Amino acid sequence: MSQTFYKKGFVALAVAAALGVSAFAQADVKIGVAGPMTGANASFGEQYMKGAQAAADAINAAGGVNGEKIVLVKGDDACEPKQAVSVAKSLTQDKVAGVVGHFCSSSTIPASEVYDEAGIIAITPGSTNPQVTERGLGAMFRMCGRDDQQGIVAGNYIVDVLKGKKVAVIHDKDTYGQGLADATKAQLIKRGVTPVIYEGLTRGEKDFSALVTKIRAAGADVVYFGGLHPEAGPLVKQLRTEGLKDVKFMSDDGIVTDELVTTAGGPQYVDGVLMTFGADPRLLPDSKAVVDQFRKAGYEPEGYTLYAYASVQTLAAAFNGAKSNKGEDAAKWLKAHPVKTVMGEKNWDAKGDLKISDYVVYQWDKDGKYHQLEKQK
């Protein structure tokens, strides 16, 4: 992505005021951006990099971080835990001051142990498993909500709006997917609906005929899937092509990418698909200038693009606020101060979780686009 493009468009934002930056840059401060840059979930890695680079360009144009320019260091974990640990060690050796990442919770959890030991502050734009922030790590933060918050929204929607009576809960056996399926299942049971199926599939699978047969035999009226788009796409397509067109399909923020349409084989198969995700940041007044610049460049800032942008803003604000590029100092400052971001003002609790979660429901349409639905009362 061009550095020169962003320098003009983003300077108009109140970056300098929000960050309290110095008047000029003298050196470099490295920030790692870690996630699936290759593999089946590379679309999320692209969102991370687009958002992070745009934010870095804007902050650098406004004065940088404690008089230093931000330089991003890319780390590709391919959503594989072992590779994520290797990436974390590499970023530590590169002497990054902070990390935006990872994406899959199963990668973020082990990688964060490496950052914690090295005293590096990290903020994940997209990892929602509760254990990311429940292990007592002093400098681990999120820009997103948690599965136990998202699952409540999904479960309530299935009961209150879809009027689901026979719900099949499917997951991908991963930390993220199964964790979210479990949270949704718990809320369904709390609301008096015991799932007729609770079953895992294997990431990378494409043939779900046997699973579809079980769903049909159980008479399910709603299928909830905890996982990512590479499996969600083929699953919903096979439900539709094998005669279960009237069964409602709902998933999570792991399908917030146009790649869902590709993996499903076309927009006709995703029409009506529901998903939970944070309130669309592209609709916020604080994001308008940034969103317009992305669109002028021919890129739609979908999914986690603005989450990554806000994460870089947050690290910069913490370093500038603490007047230090040390992770411990930045983390302490961040837990005591709000930050103005492209996604609005954010506040964190002692664990590193956002104090306010804003999960809502979205629906995909016949043109292969997703739209935020009105919040349920």
C-alpha cells in the first residue's frame, strides 16, 4: 500500500491532538502486525495490514510516536499456533515495541505468552476467546469483544427473532470456533432451547454431506456455526443444495469477509446468512474521513480493517501518553486513560478487555454483501 497516498488524506484527522505527539520524527519505533497473511484466512491478514499501515501513515504524518516514526513489521502465522509462537519470537528479536495481533485465538494465546515474557504490549483486533485476557497478562489488550458476550447476542437472536426450536450447533474444533459455539449453546440452554445437534467438523474439510444428513434427520430449523469462512461457505452451500433451503444459518465474526461468497460458491448461497459482529465502524462519524480515503483508493475497509487501524492508534496513544515505548509503561497508562480512535472512544478494564461491547447481528444479501440489522430491544 502506498505511503504517499495516506499522508494527505489522514492528516486532517485529529491525530496529533489525540496522541500528544512530538513535532518531528528522529528514529523508528517498530510495531508488529501478526495474523494469517497466507493460507485460507489470508483475507483477515490483508485487513489487518491495510488498516495498520493506514494508521501508521497518518500518525507518522502527525508527528509519530515520542518523536519517532512507526515502522510496521509483518508476521505471518497462517492461524497456526506453532507458527504464531515462531512469529512472536521473531518479532521479539526484531525489538518491536508493540504488536497488533494475532487473529485466531488459538494463535494469540500462545504468542501472547512470548510477548509477556519480553515485556511487549499487544492488542488483538479480532481474538475473542475469553482466555486471551483471563490469564493475568499485564499488557494484553483487545479491540474487540469476547465470545461470552457474542454468544449471548447470538443465542438471544436465535430464540427471540428466529424462533428456533431445533437448533444444530456446529463448530470447527478450534479455540475460537468451539469456544464461541459453546457460549452460544450455553445461552440457548439458558433460554430453554437445548440443541438437537452439537458436533465438530475439521478445519480444511469441504465435504459436509454426512453432517447435512444428520442436520436433516434432526429436523433442525436453525444451524449455528462457530468458525471461519473457509468452512462456513461450503457448509451453507451444501445445506442449500441438499434441500435445506429454509433452514436458517447463523455464524460469527469469523465470516466477516467477502471471501465467504467465494468459499460458498456464489452470492446465491449466502443470501440470508446471519452473523454477529461489532457495530459497523464504517457507519460511525469518527471513521468517515478514513473510510472515504480507503474507498477513494479502491479498497472497502470491511471486517477488521478499522479494528487494526484503531489498534495502531491505541498503541501510539499509550506510548505517547506514557512518554515511553516500554510495554509495561504503555499498558499501565492504557488501563487508566481512554483513547480516541477511528472507532470512537475506547476504554479498557484491568484485564485488557473493552469496558463496552457492541455486538449486533448482520445479514448477507443476494448480492453477496452484509448489512447491519437494527439492534433488538
